Amino acid sequence: MNDRMGRRRFVAATGAAGLAALAGCSGGGDDPTPTDYTEAEARVAEYLDASVAEDTFDGTFADATGEDEVVVDVGADGNGAAYAFAPVAVRISAGTTVSWQWTGQGGVHNVASDGDSDFDFDSGDPKQTGDPFEQSFDDTGVGLYVCEPHRSLGMKGGIVVVE
């Protein structure tokens, strides 16, 4: 009887593993799945998936690790007009400065930390053009942010800060 139970468990386990492998092949693309993300990336993806248009966030992160400064466009094409940040999701190293630069498109925008962000930052009153807003990220964590006037349109972004 122990031999029979051992075979049943073996067949069940290999069958489940086979189905999981087959399911993994059915997607046909290289899009990351939530299991491919680090915990921090999963937080950003969940935040963005909740309201950002699919054409704006496709599940990928711009990799800017090792850079001293990263530029994020404010008022980039997305969410049906110029209501996006570009890149919308970025991975940076601790010590990197992010510079949000207004494109002059899509009306007035601002940049403000949101929700469960590990960092607190705010560019101030919404504006259409002007000087960039810069924020240095010296510690590891997750930065979640939004354009307050266009929150309902999905104008959000995320930063993963790694060592």
C-alpha cells in the first residue's frame, strides 16, 4: 500500500508540474509575470495595473541602474493623450537622482508621492512647463507617484530603488 501511495503522489506531482510547464508555454511572449518580479517590482506593477492604460504600462521596467540621473518625461503620450510619465516604471540604484521634466503637453501636471510609497516627495502646484523637479533616492525601496490633476486618467508612475 505504501508503494501504491508513493506512485499516486509521484503521478500527481509530475502531472501538476507538467501542467504548470505547459501553462507557462501558452503565453507565447516574453512579458514578465508577477512571479518574475522582485517584491518591490510587484508592488509597482500592482499599483500601475490598477488604473494605468495597457498601452502605457506593459509590465516592463526601464533599467537605469548604475546611472547618476534619470529623466522622466511629464506629459508623455499615454492613457489616451499626453497623460503619462515616460518611462512609467523604472529601476534605479540607490543614490540616483530622478529629474521629472515637463513636455508642455496635456495641460498642467505635478508629481506627488502616492499611496504606499516608501518615499515622500511633491513637485508643488501643477504647471504646464517650467524647471524640472528633482528627487534623490538614497535608500532602497519603492516610489509610487501620481499627477494629482490626472489621477483618474491613470497618470501614475513607479520607481524601484535597488542597492
